[in-house]
Amino acid sequence: MRSFSLGLVFLIACSDNGSGSGDDQSPTDGPPVVLTPAGVLDADHSTIVHITWSTPEPMSGWVEFGLDGAFDKVSPAVTATDHVHQALGLKAGRTYTWRAVVQDGDKIVKSDPQSVDIPPAPSELPTFHLVTLDPDADVHDAYISVAGAAAPGSGAESPSALYYVAFIDAEGDYVWYHTLPFGRGTSALDISLDGKSVWWLEIDNFRQDLASTIFRMTLDGTVLSETYADSGHHAAVEMSDGRFAFLGRRFSPGDGTQTLMSDRVLIATEGDTTGAQSVELFDYLDDWWEGEFSYPWIDFDPPIDEVYGYKNVIDLTHSNSIAWIEAENAVYPYARLLDTLLKIDVDTGALEWQMSGLHSDFTFPDGDPVYVDQYNSHLWSWGHYSQIWQGGLMMFDNGSNYQPPVSSIVEIAYDEATGTAEEVFRYIDPEGGWTNSLGDVWKLPSGNYVASWMSIYKLTEVTPDGDVVWRLDPENGTAVRRIRLVTDLYSLTPLPLPSGG
């Protein structure tokens, strides 16, 4: 725990423009504004500075702060008597100058400048090297949420690694981070629908305890809710009615000593810590395959020796992604091993369509199949996705079954009425890189694409013409799993969907 104290008294001063900007004015007679001792830097959220003061009556106040003596960043103005403000977006390991500002009508006061040292991020976290940056890029002033694993483990494979969620700025510097307990992991730091918090699905990395939890937290480390996610894994999605949809596992007896592992879609009520209010929306075996384990058509990987106490486990689906479209009130789980994206009606649990896979309801506009078999899948091959809108989606195409395997990012346009789907953009890793696990991509409102390339070890933004706007490289061999983008840490509203979404 690190703390600093403020004990300042300053007077109301007049301002020429009545705003919170400009030079300090000479003090005049007026009521004192007292900054009481305050400000705590939590060891795990040490990039947030708390600043408090009191005024004799309600007044508008904010904090100005910046690097190298600048005051180019401003916290939101709040009218209050007891002021509690946070300076957000501070780079770990840097020294910031800040001052408190109070305005009452045409009167304004600014405290003497103060400085605060922001501790460096934990040494285990990866550092990012900025390779290129277009200063006019839309994402230049944005923040990217990242989730991953760091030393003493290796990427996604080591359950003993330090797992973390964080925000980095466009220069690759940490401006917020939270480390997970030993043995716990996650794939993504998600942004709340109301823009006031973040949340993540936390699982047992050792794959012994099926119980998973969805944690919701404000950036200052306050846990707002914990939600039990029965056998939850890989991904979840927040819905606007106070519930989460998530992927869950199902284990069934196979031939001899084998155990068959398939997936379910479940819905949990936020704050339910026991699962008593959870409901199963869709079970792959019962609702998709009609009880027939022979339905999957792929070449399966060798059995897993043991997972969650089950022996010789064959993974039939390996679902890894789920999204929700509010206008449709539908969830869209993706079964990676079957290359199939499903649309499930939330109200009825009905399967509305399949995209790609052997039984795809979609073809190319010319009528050609989008999927022939595991090795001839034409939209994507064993991908991961996070973003979907009515008529379009983004897929990080791992390309695991291409010859040779190569990863890419791809935008798909689809038309439910005609049952057609087609690729409208693809960017293949120019170095021919391939990552078999994870990866992520989002389309920005500008039309550009931001992606995490997982074990190819880079984050990029590329234009529709395939030009690289910027690239961030993790420098110590760790990989970023999934990403989200926001433009303001004070209002964690995700970037809007592309035009027409």
C-alpha cells in the first residue's frame, strides 16, 4: 500500500474566461478551499490517483494533470461540497504533475502544482514496443484492454503463469492493470454496457475446478459483483437485462474409458453466487445434435489424459467465442472445431441458423458452398471472434487447417434473407505467421481493423488497403489474448459498431 498526503488551503481567484483552463490568476478574498489529506495508491491499481478536497458550499471542481509539467489531461467536472476525484490514464513508472481546480460562477481557483510518482508495473508483465504510429490515426488517443499470461509461465499453456488484465495506451504503456490470483486465468477484459466498470470470466487454469466466476470491478479495484458461471470457459457476454450468457462444458460417457466433452450455452443472473438462478439455454448434444454423438464430422485430436477429474477426454467442439445482438435478442456461440457459428434465440432457445460447418445454412452469393470439409473451409478455419453486428462480423482466422497454416483477420458480410455470406476483407499476416490459439480482431468506426495476433506476438491496426497504421510488440515473449478498445477511461463506453451495425 502506498499513500501520499495533501494539506493545502487555497483561495478563490478570478478567471478571465470563467473556465478551467488558462494560467492561474492572482488570489482574491474568498472562502478557503481545503484539500484534506487523501490519496491512496493501491498496490494492484497504482496508476489511479485519488484526490479529495472540500468547499464551504457546492462548487464545480476537477483535476488537471500531465507529464513534464503539462496539465493537458482533465478529470470530469463535478459539483459538490466534498470532492472526490480520480486522475486516470496515468502511465506506470512516470511522475505526474497535478493541481486541483474549483470554479464558482466567474471565480476560479487552482491549487499549487503537486507531483506524484506512479510506481512501475510488475516486472512480470510484458512490455510493449511501439514500431510504427500514424499520429492521425483514430486510435491514437484510445486505450486497449488486454488480457494474457506472463512469467513465470509461457503464453496460454502454463497454468502457473501470472495472468493479468490491463489497459495500455496507444504508446504501449500500462495505464491500468489487475493481476489475478495464482492459478486463475481469463481470456478477455470486457467493458460494461453502462461504461462504468470492467468485467472478466475467471477460470481455473489447472482445469481441476469446474466452477468459474464472472467478476465486475470498477477501475479503482472495487468489486461490484461476483457471478457463478457453472463450468464456464473461454468467453461470456453481458446482456442488458442484468444477465450474462456464457459457454459451459458437458461431459458424457464415450466408448470404453473415453469421456466426450461438448458445450452448452448458459445464462446467469448477475450477483448470483450459487448458480441457483442460472438457466441452460442451449445444449449442443440435445438441442443441436439430437442426442447423436456421431454428429461431429472432424478429425479429433488425441484424448486429453485428464481434465476436471475426467479421464481420456475427447473435445468434440471446443467452443471459444460468444456474442449477443440486442436488436435480435440472440446469442452467437462459435464451435471452433466444427467451424460453425450458431444463432440462438434467447427467448426460446431455438437454433435459428448455422454459418459455415458441414450443415451451413449459408452459401456464397453464387451458390457455392462456404464449407466442404475440415480442410476446405472457405470463410475461416478454427478461428476466434468477438464482434458481430446485424449483417456482419469480424473473425480472427487462425487458419489452422490451411496448407500451409497461416493466420489472418477477415470481415464477413452476411444476409439472413438470402442465406448468403461472403468475405469482404482479409489481411493475411505478411510474414506468414500462424497462431493456433486465440487472437482477436475488431473493426473500428473509421473502417480500420485492430487485432491481437496472440503467439505471433503483436498488436496491429491496419487500413482497408492493408497498410499498417501502428504495431505494438510484446517484448518479453508473452502473448495478448483478446482486446477491447475505449476512447475514455472515465466513460468506458466501447467504440461504436461499424456503420450499419
